[in-house]
Amino acid sequence: MNKKLKWGMGIGVLALTLGAGVFLMPDATEYKTEAVSVETIENRYTFAGQVTTVGEESTGRLMVDERDIGKVNEGDDLTIYVTALDAEVEGTIDVISEEAEPMTTPGASARYAMTVTLPETDNLRNGMTLEGSLIVDRAENAETLSLDSITFEDEDAYVYVQGDEGPVKRQVELGLTDGSRVEIKDGLDDTEVLLLDETTSGGLMPPRIGGVQ
């Protein structure tokens, strides 16, 4: 292959590469934004189980993970969702077992059975699926964002805000989460953040980041 041909191919590859980079570089005006919301956020623990007896005093059996055993007590009230009836009822934890259930999966967390009293409920049947939930913490008038807007690096959390020269990465302190939204306790003075997909937004020329502030 002669030198002129090699040189021409090299220029062509470079042009394609640069062209792809410019094409894939995101336009800041197309970034989606999310406004910070002020609301009450609750941290709930959930427990799965089923109805065990139906009668004058109906009962259910819910399972609690060993990591959460210290967060529930006999006498606590639970909100219980009866899946088949699409209904919520209020129940009470009567007994928490002292012995863990036999493990079926090696290395799995131990689980303990909780017996709960259920109120009289029409069409309740033995074996129906139950989902119990317990509020363990609550923050009122909290500034919150969706978890989709949070970027995690090691144990630190970050959001992106709009700066003078593009997206700026800012470290924030998180508080309670309900599994979809999270409390922002410190580090964010802005009223909205950018929603960036770091895995796809950059291409060959990633967006310019102004640094943590």
C-alpha cells in the first residue's frame, strides 16, 4: 500500500472519529430536570406472609429478617395489605418467635415468624397473601429528590446541577428514603437538578463537569 493511500485512510478514520464524538456529545439544553420537592417522607419496613386462621379472631404469620428483628416489638401496630382482596387492614404483632425458621438456602439471612392479629374482614380466607408494613421513621417538610437523580460513588452521593459552563457535580448528604424518593439533608441549595445518564451521555466526548462544589 503506498504512502498516499495510507495517509488518506488515516485522515478518513480521524474524521469519522471526530465526527462521531461531536455527534455523540450531548447538548445541555436537552437535559431533563427534576425539581426539589418539599414533602413528608416515611421509612417503612415491609414483611411478607399469609393468613393462618380465620374466625372470631383471625391471625396471620409474617416473616421478619434477622437484620430488622430489633425494629419490631410485640404489641406494635402494622398496616397489612391483603393482596387477594386489594384491601388494607390494621393488625397487631402478638408474638415474635425466639427461634429462626429452618433455612432452605445456605448463607441466607435468618428469618423469624411474627404472629399478628387481624380484624374481622369480609371474604378473608386461610392462605391469602399478606404484606405488612411498619413506619420506623418519618421526616416532615423534607427536601426530596427521586433516587434516579442520585449518583453514588463508593459511599458518597452526588447530584448534577446546571453551572455556567455545563453540568456541575455536587456532593449531597442523604437522609430517609421510602425506596423511590430520598431526603436531601445538606449540600444542595438549588431548586432543581439535572437527570444525567452517565453510562450513555458521554460517547467519545463526555459532558464537561465543573467539579464538586
